[in-house]
Amino acid sequence: MLTPLQQLHLDDGRTVTCTSQAEARMLWEETTATHGFYRRAAACLLPGDVALDIGANIGLSSMMFADTCPGIQVIAVEPVPMTFGCLDRNIAAHVPDGIPLQIAVGATPGTRPFTWYPHATANSGFYADREADDEATKIYLRNSGLDDKAIALITTGLHDGVPLEVGVTTVSAILDEHCRYSEIGLLKVDVERAELDVLHGITEADWRRIHAVVAEVHDRDGRLREVCELFSRQGMSAQTQQDPRLIGTEIHEVFAARPRAA
């Protein structure tokens, strides 16, 4: 299934390539929101750092990280070919010396089944759950002020999935290949219920190189607590919050950081 590529003109005058203008506009607003943890995490970056963007989608968070701290190295990772095509173009246009990688990230390398939602690319993943994804979207839209008629129109067919087989690597394998000696100023993880897989693919030695993590966490079976406890074991102080539009869903943000050596 091919989705025609589109162009979205941002308020700052730049143009990005996307598969859906509406989705890209929503993602850009979420990424750049002053109350969001992404902005707070980006403020931790220093020139010379690496920002590793796992679940980069079309690269909007990578762009914001590069905007916030010129002089960082951004590595943006996205497995879906159509979405990666947009990411590749946006990194080339807007992220100096950025590295786009077409691969998924998990606990171990290999290949795995993956569900791509062509009409809701940001919800794609290893653990796609159409019923849960439909319900979370309905809650988000209802909390945003839309009525049931509009919600039904938007969500009909939104999570019709396309099965893919994707290659999988680990965070530590990416660091070993692309930035063996650099400080990892920020690790961003947005992988639709696979966040623990990603975090379990980091070696103890590499954890010591990571100064901050911002992650979307789906709180199923105590996962939010488990993620925060993992950060605590790695010497990071974690904070959580939930977007008011997501109240009633399992989706939370976590920001964890450790003090930098003087």
C-alpha cells in the first residue's frame, strides 16, 4: 500500500515531507509544546552530545533537538519504509549531519513482525492493538473537544494495519557503530508499547554514557512503575506526567536524567 507523500509548511517557514499533514501538524505541536517533556529533555543537551531518536517517525523530534542545541549529533531511527522516506528527506533538509537509520530497535537483534498503520503512522509498532489504539484516539479527540460524530469520522479505518517484517537492532549496537566514544546527551523512546524492549537492549556500560531519557510509556501491567524503577537503578531521577488530552488512556511521558560531572 502506497501513501502519497505530502508537504507541510511549519509556522517557522520550513517545509517537511510527511504522509499526512494532519498527523504531522499534531506531532509537531506535541513535540514543541512548552509543557512537554521533549522540550525539557532537549534543554539538557550540550554541543558535542549525541541525541538518539528511537521511533523517529518523520523526524520532527530530531529537528527540535537539533534546533534547541546546534552542534549535537542526531541519530534518527525508523523502521517503516514509507515513513523512513519522509524521515530521510527531513533529516537531510533540516538536521545538519544527522544520521537516519531504517531499522527497528528492541532487546535483541534479528527480525520481527511489525504492524504499520498507513493512516496513523505514529501508532505503528510491534504490539499494535487496533481496539486499544482506536479507543485511545477517541479519548484523545474527546478530551480535545470534538463531538462523537467527528470522532467517528476520524477514527473509521484509522488503524487498518499492514503487516511488515522489519529488521531489529539494539541501542547499544547503534552506539557501537555510530558513536562509540560520544556522550549520549539524550535518548528518546517512542515505540508504542515496546519501550521496555528498547531499554533492555542497552548494556550497563552504555547506560553510564546516557545522561537523559525521554520516553512515552504505555502503562500496562505496571509498566510505568517498572520503567521508573529501571531508571532509578541506573542512577537517574525520573518524573512522569500525562497530557490532559490523554487522561483516561494508558499513555504517559517519562523524563529521567542524571547529574552531569562538573
